[in-house]
Amino acid sequence: MANQQSRSSSNQLMVQQAASAMERLKYEVAQELGIQIPQDGYYGYMATRDTGAIGGHMVRRLVQIAEQQLSGGSGLNRMS
């Protein structure tokens, strides 16, 4: 139980205002991949491959945004 609690606490967003942007990004990526996200929010019936694909593409997009910001470009437009 302690291990599970420590894992979930490490998934906390550092900036709470980013939660809605992350949700929008998740749905945008899922739509691009043709994956339907359950409306009730329960992911237990989704294939691990699908949830992993969504998460992986989200990370890839976030890295691209960070790289654009570091190079002087504006990567925030994709998440707003």
C-alpha cells in the first residue's frame, strides 16, 4: 500500500493550473490517434497499448513545446 501511495503522489502536477491544459492535450492526442477515451473517466477497460500510446505522444508533444520555448519559439500556443 505504501508503494502505491508514493507512486500516486509523484504524479502530482507541479502547477495545478496545468491540469486543464493536460486534459485538453490528452483528448487532442487521443483524437489524433483515433483512440476513444471513456467519458466516465474509467480507463480500466482500455487496452494498455492505447493508454501507453496516448501518454507517450503527450510526452513527445511536451518535449517539443519545451524545446521550442528554450530555442525562443512559442510552444504554448499548442496547449492553450
